[in-house]
Amino acid sequence: MEKSNGLRVILFPLPIQGCINPMIQLAKILHSRGFSITVIHTSFNAPKASSHPLFTFLQIQDGLSETETRTDDNTQLFTLLNRRCETPFRDCLTKLLQSSDSKTEEKKKRISCLIHDSGWTFTQNLDKILKLPRLILNVYTISYFRGHFVLPKLRREGYLLSQDSELDDLAEEFPPLRKKDLLRLLGEKRELLEPYLNMILESTKSSSGIIFMSCEELDQGSLSKAREDFKVPIFAIGPSHSNFPASSSSLFTQDETCIPWLDKQADKSVIYASFGSLASMTGSELIEIAWGLRNSDQPFLLVVRDGSVKGTEAIPEEVMARLNEKGKIVKWAPQQEILKHRAIGGFLTHNGMNSVVESVCEGVPMICLPFLWDQFLYARLVSDVWKVGIHLEHRIERNEIERAVRSLLFENEGEAIRERMELLKEKVERSVKQNGSAYRSLEHLVDHISSF
Ligand code: UDP
């Protein structure tokens, strides 16, 4: 770690796993560059402060009830959080700014800026009062973040196909999605989406910069287009999962028996199947996935998070006994460690941004099964653009899953995918190393923050 530079940065993550992990990673990166870190967080899904002894954590009360936190509509949850957190956040930050005049060594470090998740939109209301430069951490890829502002317009105009044969065509309004993905995305229940997206757009445009945990190598042409769209400095500082693992920011208890189990399996033989912290499926979909994995006759590690199966349908005992012959089922796994393990041959994933990037950083080819929101786009990047995975085309059927596992592990298609994945992994690794594009962008970010 570099010597302290006398500056403090305030970070404010959105309280879901997929947003906390990149924010904590950013905290680790900035800390390694000499910045002191204070994380302001909600009481809902509070990160474990004891896992990060070098950072200061301050909790604000979000006032969410148990029922409010259990909604499966994220836009509703984020809109509510924005409404409830404005006052407690403003009070907390005002106090912090006042105390930076304090005499104690730690507190008197000058607060240079606030970096918050793009999903916090009320913060722009505080710009005039607090006069603190504000940067946005964006947990999407650049292409998704640019593209998703078109959704309300398409929804209003009614996005229709002239014939079913167009379903597999590219959606020109939002590439690399196909028309069928766009229809699914537009079919999601999101009444509050339009005002929420407008606020995100305004808050982003009035910020002092946008940070993406992505890099030019992953987001090709989107970076220059985003610079034209937003007209604020943009930093694509790259995925740094290998140097700054996010596992310490897990909100769930990780099942540590996974690694000794993997140690007993052959190289590149295991399929790891996990669907992140938000996606949910029906009991029969879960059973199709589990049978597909079992019938492939390959060892598998399947994560079934509490609450991820709709309704009460459990896996019947006799099915469990068959599954256990080849597989291991856990509630939450140390994902980054697993993806690094020599025994892993493929990742059946919901294509959350973090999961995709973690998989690329470890060179693990994917089987894509997106469920909602930005996952559709990342699945297309994986299967159609980078060509480092097989897309299930939304068919949650045991035969399809078995076939995808076999193709990935044993057939020519899988061999070609592995070769391309190795090249992509190397490109991303080069990007975060000295003089790589992400490395240079991080240098600019450090200069930018230091200049405030
Ligand atoms: N994760 C994990 N263990 C699991 C499943 C997921 O540690 O069993 C982590 C994973 O490594 C990733 C995050 O949870 O960093 C999930 O983020 P992602 O963007 O993939 O999906 P989301 O949860 O936002 O849908």
C-alpha cells in the first residue's frame, strides 16, 4: 500500500450484493493508492465492518420494514431507499464534513469527494448544500448503462415484432440484445422505471465523473460513445477481481466445505451453477436444472440460495439422493475462490455483471441462463460478442442443460470457447497491468480525485 496521501473518500454503496462487491473493491483499490476510506451504508444489508478493519463504516437508518425489503421489484426497492435515505444521509455527511476540521489525525484528513452507486439519485439534491464533488460508481457495463435509457421510450411506443421469425434478430435499438431478449426485458414489471431512469440520467450528467469497473477490452466502442453522451470524465478502471477479491464483502454465510470437495475432483471437470443474490426460479425450473446437471454425469456444485425458489416446492428426497451421487448443493458459496479452482470446467450462470467478470478474470467458460434486467445483455456479450459461452436461449429443460454441459466440456464447440476465453482473460489481465488501458484510467481517476 502507498503512504497515506492525506485525503479521504466517502463511499456510498447501494445495499445489494452485486453493488456492494464492486464498491468494496473500489475502496480497496483507492486505499492501496493512499486514500482513507469511509463507507456510509444503510442498516438494510449492512456490510460486515469487521471484515474491513482499514475502513471506517457509518450506518444510516433507512427505516425499511421487513416486508419492504422482501419485494422482488428492485426499482420499487431502490425508489423507496432513495426517498427514505436522503435526510439521514445528508445529516451523516454534514457531520463528517464538520468533523474533518477535528484535531485527531484520522479525522482531519480532507474529504475530497463522495463516490456513490449510480442507483442513488437523491444525492444530486445535496450538491448545492454540501458542495462536495460527487462521482458515480456504475456497476453495469458501459454498453448496458448507455443502452438502458432507451427502454422507457420503447415501452411507451409498444415494441412489436411483425413476425415471429424476427425473434433471433439483433435488436438494433439495444445491441447486442436480440429481439426476443428485448421483449423479455420490456415485459418485466417496472412501473417506476421511467422516472427512476430519468433521475439516474440527471444525477449522472451532473456528477464530476463516472467510474466503470470495466475496461475498453470488454466494452469496445461504448466508451467513446459514453463520453459523448454524458460529457463528464469517464474512468474504465477494469475488473480487478484477482488483485482485489470481493469475497470479504459477502452478505451471506459462505459454505466453506466447497473447496475441500472441489479438491477431490479432476481438473476442469466440475460445473459450478449459481444465480447470484436476486434471481429466483420456480421449484420445477430448479429441478430441471438439477437433473440436467446430474444427467450430464459430470460433478457439479449447485448454489440454491434461501429464498431463490418461488413457492414451497422442495427437491424431493429421492431426487436429492440421485443428485448427491455426483453433485454438491449449498446455500451460498465462496464464488471467487471456486472460479479460481483448477477443478472448475464451466459456470452455469444467471450472467450478473460481477459473475460474468469474475468468470472472465479466471478464464472459466460459461453457460448462460439470464433471468432479468441487465443479465440479458451480459449473456449476449458472453455468447454472441466475446463467444466465450453457450446460451441456453431461455430453455430451462434438463436435456438442454445436459447437452450444453457436454458441448462445453467435451466437444469442439467447447474447445473453441476455451481458447477464446483464454485470449479474453489475457487481454483483461494486460489491461489492468502497468500501462494497460484500465491501469492508465485508474491513474487518471487518482489524479482527478486528488485535484478536488
Ligand atoms: N456470489 C457468491 N456466492 C454465491 C453466489 C454469488 O459469493 O454463491 C457473489 C458473486 O461472486 C458476485 C455476487 O455475489 O460477486 C453476485 O453479483 P452478480 O452481479 O453476479 O449478481 P446479482 O447478485 O447482482 O444478481
